[in-house]
Amino acid sequence: MRRKWQPLAAASSCSPARAGEAAACTQRVALPPPETGQQVLLHIESNGGELRVNGTLLALPASTRGAGADITNALRPGKEQQISLRAPNAARALAAAWCEVVPAHRITRLLADTVPTAEALNVTVTANSPGEVEVELRDGAQVVAAVKGAAGEKLWLKPARPRLWSPSDPFLYQLTVRLATGDSVTSYAALRTVTVAKDARGVMRTHLNGQPVFFHGIEFPAIETAPPPDPAAILRLGFNTVRLRTLAPPAWYSACDRAGLLVWQDLPVPVSRASALAAVESLRVYPSIALWTLFDEATGQEALGLDAARSLAGEIARLDPARLVNGASGWFDTGNGHVRAMHFSPGPAMFDPGPRRASLLARYGQLPAAT
């Protein structure tokens, strides 16, 4: 049985950043050691850094998003444990962190992709050991589809009357997954497709669930210290999309899923093949994300090389066929991806739609302040 703790709360102490180093923050938390056969995972969102538990230095990947860091062997007898983090925005990362007690044989990931016809879900359950899984899809209390199979293989869930997710109806199915060895998790999934296709006049357009969609949104800049905007507030302003320049905490993407806010997600800077593919693989569980932007105004594009940039855009499209790819936003267009994106200030202006790609205005406005 899994046990989950609420966020650790604010750090009890923080030391100021020194030259060339990030600030270090410490939190003391009541956390009893696990029982035999259990492990403790620390879920913390940090762009790298140094993690210590009771003084023991632990490996902290660039993102522990989803999987969590195993801190079991660093726990000491008694309930009080000391968790320290030296990283950019360490105080905020610790305040949002949480711990989870899990069985040794457990589910590690759940991915649900909509099939191109939008009538079913392909669900893949990943576990840290081989085993049989059972998956139920629910609409409230009613089970609308169920399947059994092996961990790691694609399983088909097809409700009799599919209900599609959209900004006007952000409907989410509930998922229950059980591992034969006893572990179980609950999550959610959405049926929705995002594609580029010709409209009734033969013009290449972006489509949501087979119907032309106009992305009407705002851009949130790359400010590491600022929390991302409230999805509900953006919708109240009359927009249906936000372009996000940095990665956000998982709870924010879940809030977009529930609210019905579409997300254009820029990939981490500096762009590398490893960082881009890791971000896509991590975030493709959120149905609100509709488009990946690989390069913003050539930032990192020349360093990677145009041929490598073109290849990477194709690789992302193959890895995640459920979303659109913007290979270059507002700069050196390499002719690939699903869209051709213009930046024009003050604008607006757009490229003419091509024979196989839609045209987007990815940034405009940015008027100078009056003096």
C-alpha cells in the first residue's frame, strides 16, 4: 500500500547564495523509516543541484519529475529527518516537495495516448519488474472500459461513447491501475487529438479533435523565479492557450488539464537532444500540452547545427505523435515540423499556409513603453 505525505512546507532555514553557487535550504520533517520491503521516494522539482538527506549526498537528476528520488538508505532511526537542497530556487522546490512510501515492486509510470481516430486510448503501464497489470477507465463511478495485460505493453481502452477533451469541455476520465503484486495507482486520461490538416477550403490548419482550432493565447516569459500563471484566470480573460517558456511543476499542467487550457511548451534551454527528448518523454502525459517548440528565435539552433536541429524535430514528432512540433519559432526555418511560426512586432502578420504545414503567429505585440 502506498502512503503519501503532503508537501514538506517551507524550508526551516536557508543560507544565502555564495559567488558561483546557489542558495542552500534545509527542512526537518517527521518521516518514519519504511517497513521491510518498502521504499521512500522524494518527489522534488529541481533543475539539477545537490540533494542531501541526513548529510548523505544523493544523486539528483536534472528532473525527478514522476519517478522521484529514492532516499530509503539515507533515512536514520526515529521520525525526524533532515532534507537539504542546494539549487536555484531551493526554497520553492523544498516547499513543493513531497514523500511517498511505495512497495519494492511498483508501478513507475502510466502513459495514455489517444489513437488517431479519437475513439480509444493506448495505455502503457511501466513497472520496475515484470508482471501483469489491470487497468480500468471510469466516468465517475461507472467503468466504461477495462483491460488486462503485461507491464510495458500497449493496452487498448475503448469506451462505448467516447467523450472528447477540449477547452469548452475539458472532460477527464479516471484511471485505476493495479499490479498483480499488489501496487495500485489512480490517475486520469483524456481523449483528444491535435493535428494539421486541410480545412473545408483546402487550407492547412491546426485541428483539435478533427475540427479547425484557433490558438488564441498569451506568452509567459522565461522567468525562473515567477510561478506560472493561473490557468483559470487565463481562460477568464478570453484566451484558450498559453505559451510557456520554462518547465512548470506537474501540478500546473494538471490544472491546465482540468481547466481546459491548451499549452505550447518551449523545450529547455540550452537545447540538446538529450534534454529535449527527456522533457518530451516526461511531459507527454499531460493532454493539455498541444505543441512543442524546439527553438525560440534560434536560441541554441546554430550551436546544435541546422541538420541536427532538423533531425531532432523529426525525432520529437515520432516520439510523440499526439502533439504538434514547431521546429523553429520565429527564426531559421528548417522546413520541418507541423507548423511554420512567425514572430512579428508589433504585428500581427503571418506566413501564407504551405502545402503540408500550418501557419502560426507565435509572438507579436511587445510594444515599447511610452516615455
